[in-house]
Amino acid sequence: MKQITLLFLLLVQSAIAQNSLFNQVEAKNIGPTIMSGRVVDLAVNPNNPTEFYVAYATGGLWYTNNNGTSFSPVLDSAETVNCGSVTVDWNSGTIWVGTGEVNASRSSYAGVGVLKSLDKGKTWENLGLKDSHHISRIWVNPSNLNEIVVAAVGHLYTTNKERGIYKSIDGGKSWKQTLFVAEDTGIIDLVVSKNNPKIMFAASWQKDRKAWHFDGDGEKSGIYKSEDGGTTWQLVTPKESGFPANEGVGRIGLAMFNENVIYAVLDNQNKRPKAVSKNKLTVMLSSPGADIMEISSKELNNALKESGFRDKYRAENIKNWIADNHMEPKDVLKFLSDANKALFETEVIGCEVYKSEDGGKSWKKANQNYIDDMFYTYGYYFANISGR
């Protein structure tokens, strides 16, 4: 009887184990890993917008033909999954990937040059420019797939010579550097006229990234124009052009409406004018005989928030400092006045949009007021513009 009972219990235990919810849980690798959530480029079929490729910073290239309902990876067999740009010839299905993310973050990993696939991502061929590390744009002449123009940003942490504009007329077997600005200045954007592919504009970007510091602007940043399909280039943003030309010029994004109308979005790191800000806090603190303890907490908090002070500087905290004798009222007033003044004096211009209506000969600023709440300190990440 005991043997039968034991056998029964073993069978019940086995049945429970087989039907356990834990059997449905599969082990998954949770690390180590690197970030891949940033979309860096799209290539959309103009005749069928439900079909497109999505390039990720460090997550490879993905394909969908059902408007994103499902995706399939197409770069897994390549040398790298670090992407900076993607271009597709939809007639032949040929794919070109410029590897290496072009956003200058500490987690922007280098690539291996230009990759090409003739079979929709099953196999890949490396076309060179391996030392460019980060490729921002690839243009392929739709009438002649052997004519390719590549915009290379160059190394992220160090200077190097393989950056600028490269052109190939033999499908990538050989390359000629047609635009080189400097060893610390690469090309971050490239636009080509749809009606006349001889007309091109390229944006140069001077930057210096360190693990502990980033300087994302310089006088070598500017806009260049080519009228011969990228063979020769001319700077179209000298000081007299109307476009900023100084050490505060950061990343530039380009868009073409036609050969004459070009738009540029600029991360302008020049400082805003040092005008005294007549906001609530300035007026409040500069009033004769001002006593911070007599100002209502609600009124003071509104003024502090308007002036950009963080949670640490709330009315209740400030008044507690005074009540606990950690700070005299006059010292608080002086501290807040100085901090408020410094806050507004050190703020950068930030996002600006410029427009040329004469093919890049002259430029005018399109925005009259500051475009706040757009870039903050990350204009080097999002300086892109699109126009139709």
C-alpha cells in the first residue's frame, strides 16, 4: 500500500511539474549589453511608404513591409550593427549602410565604413572608408549606382584625416576625398537637389569629444556647396553671408526645397546678449528694503521657477536657512541675485533656423524670437531639419 501511495505521489508531482507555469518561462540573456534605442536614419519606399528600413545607433538595420507591424533584422550577418545612415535603391533592392552613429555621445560607437548588400541584407560587402568611423549620409545617383557620395564625420575622440566628403564613380571600389576641412572637422549632413543632382550642400562640424568634456562648436563649422556633383566644394557661409561664422557655430542640419531655397537648423552655442532680465525675481530682489521673509512663499516660488531655479531653491527651504541662522537675509538676497544674473548671462542662443533663397549666396535668420525648449544642452544630438 505504501508503494502504491508513493508511486501515486510521484506521478502527481511529475504532472504538476510538467504543467507548472515555470516551465513556460525561458531564460533570456539580460546583459551585458549596450544601448540601441536611438533611431539614426530611415529609408522609406517612395512608391509604398508602408515599406521601409530603420537604422539604429547600435541595434542594427530593420526591415518592414507592413508599416511597422513587424520588423526583421537585416544586418546581423555584417561586421557591425552600429549604424549612422542608410540609403536604398528601391528599383534594385540594393542597400548601403554608413556605419557608426553620428551623434557625438559617449555611447556613440564607431563603425567599419560603408556596407553594401545586393540581396536585401543576406550578405554584405565592405566598400571601404573604415577609418572614417562615423558616416552621416550616403547619396547614390539613382541614374547611375556607381556614382556615390559619402559624408564622413570622422573619429569621435581623436582627430584623423579620413573625414569630409568622399566620392566614388566605380561603385565604391575606389574613393576620392573631395572635401576636407580639418582633422577635427567632419561632415554631419549632406543634401542633394532632386531636380539637379549636380547641386549639393554639405554641413561641416568642428567638435572635440572627451570622456569628461564635450566642445561641440567652432569656426570651422559651416555650409559648403557643390555644383558638379560633389567633385569640388565652396564655402557659402563666410562672415558676410548672414550665417553665423565664429567659434560658437555648432551642429548644422540641412534641407532643400529646391536649388535656390535651402534651410539650415543651427545649434548656436554663442551666448545670448547680457541684458538685465526684468523678470519677477529680479524685480523682487532689487526692490528697496526687500525682506525675503516677508515675501509670500507662493509668490517667491513662482519667481524662482520662472527664473530657472531647481527644487533645492524653494521658498520654504530658503526661509528655513534664515530661520536656522545658516544664512542672513541679505546674504540670501545677494546669492539669489548673483545666481539669477549668471543664469541669464551664460545661456546660449540654442536652436536657430536660417534660410537662403539664392542658392546659398546669402542667409537670413527665419526665427525672430528664441526657439526655447528645443535643444537645451543637446543641440549636438538633434540638429536635423526636414522640408518638402
